[in-house]
Amino acid sequence: MDEKTEKILKSLYSKKVGVFCDDSNLYYSYKKCGWRVDFRKFKELLEQHCKLEFINYYVAIPDKADADYENVQNFINNISSFVSLKKKPLKYIYFGGHCVRKGDVDVNIVLDVVRIIEKVDVIIILSGDSDFLELKNYVVHDKNKKIIFFGYEENMAWELRQCWHVYVNRIRNKVELNIKDKPQV
């Protein structure tokens, strides 16, 4: 763990923290980087540094006829003991003979942050999506609270790199899913 990451984690001491995870962003990060976050380890790491109130995991669920349905179900079953799942149906948009699958959860996350902001001291967003920049402005400037973005270095928007952030790559040895212990889904 690098010095900056240690400093950020130490700043959480005795703070009430809520975590919001963007599955869509994480999924593409996993694919790009070749490793996943183990949410048991991630939760344990945070609990060592703060008063962790919750980890909300936002995921779009494919239709049962979708070839990915079973893999998604296995994945959420593996993490469900460590997070509160916030599910919505995956959208299928057809045009020009092609199907585009959409599972955006950004608005769900933003609304839940707005609803919970008075009950926590710090918001952690596990996503590298620049769409959350305006949420940072609301949390910091309007509510005078802290927000920290956790994400894969290879998939962190440049706008979020200007904010308080932690690259999960720098804590990989503490949070990586060991595929020998759990199946990769």
C-alpha cells in the first residue's frame, strides 16, 4: 500500500462510512485488468479503518433467457454476504439488427447518496466513472462531507483523479479475489 492510500484510509478513523459500488463500471474494469475485488476482504479492510455502515452493490440483472444470467447469479450469490444488493433489470435495446445491453446504475447510486448523506461522514464510490463528478460537488460543497473514489487505475476517469481517490491496484494484495478459493464468475 502506498503512502497516499495509507493517509486516505487513516483519515477514515472513527468516521461513519457508506460505500456505493457501480457493477457496470467494475465489470469492465475486471475484464480489462484481469482480477476482481473480493468483497469479504474489501469489507474487512474498510472495517479496520472506519465505522463501516454499509456497502451497497448496484447491479443490473440479465433476463433468465440471457446467456449471462447464471454467471451473474453466481457472482451475486458469492458477494451477497458482504454487501447489500441493489438490483434492477438489465435493459435490452434493439436497433439496426443489433442488441445493446444497458445496465446503468449511476442515477440509483446518486439518489441513494442523497437519501443517506446525513447519516454518514464519508461516502466511498467504487467506480471510475466521471458521471459521479457532480455528485462529488454536491457531497463536498453542499453537504460539507468527504467523498472518496475507489477504482482501477486503468479505468479511473481523469476528472476523478483530481479528487480524493484510491486505486484498488495499490491495495490489490489486500483485496484481490483468489480464484483458487472462489470460482471466477
